[in-house]
Amino acid sequence: MTYIAKPRLHHPTLTKNKVGHTRRDYEGRISTLCAGCGHDSISAAIVQACWELDIEPHRVAKMSGIGCSSKTPDYFLGASHGFNTVHGRMPSVLTGANLANRSLLYLGVSGDGDSASIGLGQFAHAMRRGVRMAYIVENNGVYGLTKGQFSATADQGSKSKKGVVNNDAAVDLVGMALQLGATYVARSFSGDKEQLVPLIKGAMSHGGAAFIDVISPCVTFNNHGGSTKSYDYVRQHNEAVSRIDFISPGSEITASYAPGELVEVAQHDGSILRLRKLNDGYDPTDRHAALEHTHRHAAQGEVVTGLLYIDPLATDLHCAMNTAAAPLASLGPETLCPGGKTLEKINAALR
Ligand SMILES: Cc1ncc(C[n+]2csc(CCOP(=O)(O)OP(=O)(O)O)c2C)c(N)n1
Ligand code: SF4
Ligand SMILES: [Mg+2]
């Protein structure tokens, strides 16, 4: 209920992280979503990930579009920057903000309608440009907010609550992200916090465009038999490629897995993603193999989850454009406007 404010008082013994915050400091307002909605579990995973990463909340900019999923940034990181954009336009607003100030951590939260229908072009260009961000799609296969129409990620042959069959082919956002050049691509399930939290931590520490497709059941409109985005379906068909562990810079690396079963991937910031292979020979640094693997299993009705692809040496849009390291707002007028003579020179060079 929106009118019930969350109490600000904390119990004095709540555990604090390295920057002096309790988990509660990463929460937002009380959720107004339906009880049991997968999106609320994703919000809880984001809270957990940011708390464990010792992120100062004011260093995060959370952006979204329109939909139940896009409402969720109100329910986490209440002390962060936020921008609720027009339907499907989150990626371009995030890109602009990122270009103006690269010192923030960008978290884009969207829905399957928001990113795979009206915002598909925006999604594609943010991925191919390598905008540094953690982009999460809370994928329920329907337009939850507008009462349950099929979205573009609904699987062909799956059924609506009233039994209508979806005849259209599904847009595969994971496949698109892989093809378009995203450098961190994962899929998870809102009901699997153990897998989702380290995936979010890895995405937020990544040096380029990170995308996570999270299957997030809509309990009101798409949680019946015949749906391929229901709790029961995903639990029965979940096929994980790896078990993931996130180790932040400076943490002790313990060897809890038997040698030979582990892949360790170091990221730019010194964090390490430790992947315990569940599938023999699965290589998370092979983009083509990731595409082939996910498509082959999808054809068998399986939902492949885990960290599907990572480029540990990823760079981002700022690197490609050779932009200033400092936020634009911190640059003085002499730097931002170098004067008439410089402009004349530029114009002359273009004639
Ligand atoms: C320009 C525009 N077109 C259509 C709508 C109506 N609309 C609001 S939310 C939505 C779909 C949301 O679906 P999704 O992104 O999957 O979010 P969910 O509610 O399922 O989490 C639509 C079509 C709108 N708000 N603005
Ligand atoms: S309508 Fe569906 S997506 Fe929206 S809050 Fe309810 S369960 Fe969640
Ligand atoms: Mg949806």
C-alpha cells in the first residue's frame, strides 16, 4: 500500500557493510505489485547485491520505462538517482546520462513489453554501442500493467489465461544481446535468488554492456498451465550452465570446488566471477557457442540460465568515443566552450 510509509528506524544491531549501511538502507518504498509477483523478488535481489557490493546508494542511477517492472525502481535504492522514462525509451535516456557522467553506476530496469516491443530498437542500439550498464529485463511474457496481453517474448504455442494460443514467434532478447555485441549476457529466474544475486553483482561490476534476462512470473495474468513463464514451468525446465560465485576485489578466494570444475573470470575492477561448470565443456567466453547452446536447448523446451557469455576485457562507449573522464557538469566553461577561433578551425576542416 503506497500510503504506508516504511519505518526509518533500524534495529541498532543490524549488520552494516563496509560503507556503513544496513540492508534496509538499500530498500525503497513499499511495493504496490500483486503479492507473489516475480518482480518483487528481483527488487530484493538488487537490494542484496548492492548491499553486498558496498555501493554508496548515491552512486547509482536507476532508470526504467513503463510497466509493472518499470515501477519497481521505486521499491529499491530509495537514496539513488532515478528516472522513470517514457515507455520503451529507457535505453536512450540512460545512454545520455551515462555520456554526461560516467562516474555513476547505471542500472536499467525494464519489462519484456518495454524492451522487446515498443523499445526493441532502443534495446538493440544500447547493446551494440556498449553502454556501460546493468540492464535487467523482468520477463513475464505479458504486458502485466495493461492486463495480460501477450508480449513479444511469449513463446509460440504458449497459452493465455483464457486459453488463446500465441501464434507469433518469440523475440529472444538473450540471442539478440549476444548477436549485437553485449559483453555480459545472462539469464536467470526470479525464484532463484542464489543464482540471481551474484549475476547482478557481476553485471554491476562489468566494464561494458551487461544484460540479464530474468524470467519473472506474473501471478495475475501468466502463471497457469500452458504458460512457459510460470513458476511451475521454469522450475521444471530450468537448465543452468554454471553455478556462479562473485568475489569482490580484496576478498579472500577460497577453493570450495574441486579442481577442474572451475572457471575463474577476472573483471576490470578486480572482481572475480567464479563459475562452476554444470555442463561439460561449456565455455562462457565463446559468444557463438553461447548462442548455439541457448537455441539448441530452447528447441527442446528448456530455459537455459546462468552466465551465458562474458568478455572479461570489455570496453565501453566512452572508450570508443574517447570522451572526457570527468562528469560534464564538473567541466568549466573554458573547456566546454573553447571559443570562436577553435570553432572556426573545426568549420574550416569540414569545408
Ligand atoms: C507510448 C505508450 N504506449 C503504450 C502504453 C501502454 N502500456 C503501459 S505498460 C505497457 C506494457 C508493459 O509491459 P511490460 O514492459 O512487459 O511490463 P510488465 O507490466 O509486464 O512488467 C503498455 C503497452 C504506454 N504507457 N505508452
Ligand atoms: S499484474 Fe502481473 S506483473 Fe503486474 S504486479 Fe501483478 S503479478 Fe506483477
Ligand atoms: Mg511483461
